[in-house]
Amino acid sequence: MKLPYAESYKIKMVETIKKSTREERERWIKEARYNLFNLRSDQVFIDLLTDSGTGAMSDKQWSEIMLGDESYAGASSYYKMKEAIKEICGFDYFLPTHQGRAAENVLFSVLVKEGDLVPGNSHFDTTKGHIELRKATAVDCTIDEAFDTTNYHPFKGNININKLEDVLKKVPSEKITFIVVTVTCNSSGGQPVSMQNLREIREVADKYGKLVLFDSARFAENAYFIKKRGKGYEDKTIREIVKEMFSYADVMTMSCKKDAIVNMGGFIGFRNEELFNKAVVYNILFEGYVTYGGMSGRDMNALAQGLKEGTEFDYLESRIEQVAYLGKKLTDYGVPLILPYGGHAIFVDALRFLPNIPREEFPAQVLPIELYIEGGVRGVEIGALMADRDPVTRENRFPELELMRMAIPRRVYTNNHMDHVAVALANVYERRNKIKRGVKIIKEAPILRHFTVELDRI
């Protein structure tokens, strides 16, 4: 008999979480204007809003925090982080930032100008936000299979090479500086990009003289999927796969709050010294001096250690198997999900779950509202609210998919918690036909509105 997987860690410290009543949750979500970002954390029983910065650090990471060097310039912690990035990702130059969107802000200040196009695979919200803030356009070149939630394609994060070439052929060369590849691709369901696809993207970029940027928040999870699903990589280590992945990139941004398992931190990695020097100016302006860039020394130490732990196979297997555990439970209950299951989250197909609610009433927002009321579980909408309005027409944009994401923090919850989530969502599914109407917008920001939007029931 095959032994079942078991977590690659044991628990040393616990944090108390409190249950609430349905009546309390109905009141709290109404007071939050039906925006789950507005809920207090102590109003949430199981928090699957994001896996960003919500993981549990290890004893070694906490030890590294005590060894942090808080010197303004030239701290030893900077060099510890530099060595880890070189060892794992292979980049000679890097700039620390306080998180991933800060890295995008610094880098895009150099690379993106008004009127530009930035092709890629289902750009995440902050990536697209930083592009559109500069009056440029994000162009989605994801493969068509990614938009069929029932298709079991092993690498739904892939870029369609023909779509990419069509963009590069039709647009004046000076309007496109780089191609962005998100590994894994969050907006398409936490789906990986294959090594073959990364290789092909590199070839196209070289053909047209473009840079390749990896949005690398979950690069280790992507490497795990390549090992498990990619032909010829079964016997490769995660580190070996990561090295090859990054060999196809010119530059990388990373929110280290994901695969480096820290609560705060990020960086930009560069191969080219000239590009690095251009970005230095903005990093000092926006983040801080070159050797701390918005981070404390203790956080840099924890981050360096987290990069090492996050690329260990045993850790990745237990982490991704827990995501799959929740996915299998929900599949057994008949809940419509993106298949195959993602690396960091389970994505529920809101259009199939709530077919009675028109898209103009934001079904992918209604679903996490109902899940919260049912079981105190906080998920998040990945749909029309997050897609924002068209910057020119100001009409709502309706993406191919309307999803509820349940992102699982690293090393935080047990499978008993996953059982609670599964039953709560199954209960909502059982009464789905009674949910007739959605929500309407009362107040919204002009960009990245989903973070602060105020809604009301229709």
C-alpha cells in the first residue's frame, strides 16, 4: 500500500481563531459594503483571501530575523539575499523592494511608456494596473485552453506562440519592449507554464529583439508542476528546473510573500547591468537605498532562507497536495472548479456555479459573499470587478472567466480546515438556485477598484 503524503513540518506554535454566528457574519459583511477586503481579520474563521504574506515562517527563518543587519548601507543581510538569488535564480544583479508591486513600479518606470503594448499570459491585477497607469496596454496571449475550466490541459499558463507573434508582427517595434510571463499564472487559475513554452517564448523574443520578464511570485510551484507533468524532468531537482526556467528570462520581478514564505519583501533580478543601473534611480526614489530598498535587514535574512526552503521538493509536495486535497473534496461534492487544480489556490467557476445571476451583477463577487456568510471563510473575486473598467470607454470589462479564488496560506491550516471549507461551499452549492440576484457598485476607484469598492445587494 502506498503511503499517503504527510506535511514536511511539525507545528511548534499555534494561533487561536474564533468562530462566529451566521447572524454576526450577515451583519459584518453588510457593514463591509459586501467587499471582503473590508472585513476585519478577527471576523474571519478561515482566511483564504490570499496566499501573499500569510504563510507561517520556519524556525530557521525566525532565527535569521534575529541575525538581521539593520545598517542603512552595505548590510550583511543584503549580501545574504544577493547570494541566495544568485544561487537559486541565477541573476547577477538585483534590487530589493518591499513587495512585488513595488518591483513592478520601479521596473515599469524604466520599461513602459505611453502607447506601449505589453503582451503576456493573463496579466495579474497589479501588473495590468501599473501598465495602464502609464497609459499602455496589456495584451493577453494565453492559450485558448486556459478559458475552458473543464479542460485538463497540464500547462494552462502557457502563452499561445502564434498570438504572441501576431502582436509582435503587427505593432511597431518601438511600442513593445518586453514580454511578461507569469509563473504560475494566477489569473488563469494558478496554472503552470511548461518549459517547452518558456523556451519558445525565448526564441520569439530573440527573433524580435525583446526582453523577457518573469513575474515570479510562484516560480517554485511552477517548477514543481514541470517536474510532475513535464516529460524529461521527472528526475530533475526543483533547483535544477528553476535554473533552466530563469535561463530564458532577462529580468524577473518577485513578490517574495508567496514562494519565499515571508510576510513582506520582494525584488527585481537583472542580467543586464545597464538596465539595472537605470532602475537603481527609481528604486532609491520609490523604495530606499540600493542595499535595503524598502526592506529591513531581518526581513532580507528571512527572505533568503525562505527562497531555499521554498525550493525544497518535500515542502512543495505537501503544500500543493493540500491544495489538491481541497480540490478533490469539492469535486466530489459536484462544485465546478478550474481543472486541473492550481498550485496555490482552488478556483471556482462562478458562471457555472451561479448561472442565474447575470454578469452585470458580478456573480464571482456574490459567491465569496455567500461562502463567508455560510462558514466564515474569506475568498476573493477574480472576475469583472478585478478586471476594472476599460480605460478609454469606461465600460465594465468582462473577462473570459468569472472565478472565486480560495488561496491557501503556506504551512498555516490543517486538512480539517480544508474539510470545513469544502462543506461550507458545498452547502452554498446546494442552495445555489435560491440565489437570484447579485450586487451593484455604489462607489469605486478609477483603477484597481476591487480592493476598495463599495457594493450593495440588488
